[in-house]
Amino acid sequence: MTAEADIRQVVDQWSKAMAAKDIKGVMAHTAPACVVYSLAPPLRTPSESPDGLAGWFETWRGPIGYAVTELDVTTDGDVAFCHSLNHLTGTKTTGETADLWFRHTLGLRRADGVWTIVHEHESVPFYMDGSFKAAIDLKP
């Protein structure tokens, strides 16, 4: 397989683990020192904590809809990055439904032939009308 195909497989397995709320599956593709800039505070998380991820998974009823679309992969040797538009859907334990599109960028590194996620960045644009509200109603 090519590096791009390997990375697409990693992203596919990682996103399926997210949807299934499978902590071990998510962490299997995440480097221990992964830097995470997620949608939730704080501004920077030094690494994806299994405990933090477990807590977030517990806020959802049933599986999470997690779709990676428009995935673009760029590789050079043992480093790569990819970006996509991701769609998050589901029902929170509060009964609130989520339907959110967001931007997602991953940085990956290959060591001993295995690609792992070393950097993750999620974002949503905000309205420039002075309200600074997150533009969570946007669709591709």
C-alpha cells in the first residue's frame, strides 16, 4: 500500500472508533504525545486523555455519527498531514441533538512502518458581525 492509502486507512479506523465510542480504538491511532486543539476548551490539550475522551463519550446516547468527508492527504517521507470536513451528529444525554460540520486537520508521523496521529486540530468559523458566535449552522 502507498503512504496515502495507509493514512486513509488510519483515518477511517480512527473515525469508526470515534463513532463507536471505542476509546482503545481511538487511542490505537494516537501518539502518546499528541497535541490536540479540539473544539472544547482549553485552547491546547497536551495529549488526548483517555479519561477526557471517556467523559466526552459518556455525554452521548448511543453511537455518535462521525463522518469524515473531502479527506485530502499530503505525505513526505515519514510525515503527513490531512484535512477534511467532518460531520458530527447524535443525541446528547440531555436530549439535545447535535448536527455539526467542522474543519479537521491531522498531522501524522510514521515510525517503524506505522502511522500515528501526532497533532489534531478541530475548528469552526465564527461570524464576523461582532457577535463572535460560532458558525455551527454551516453546511458544505
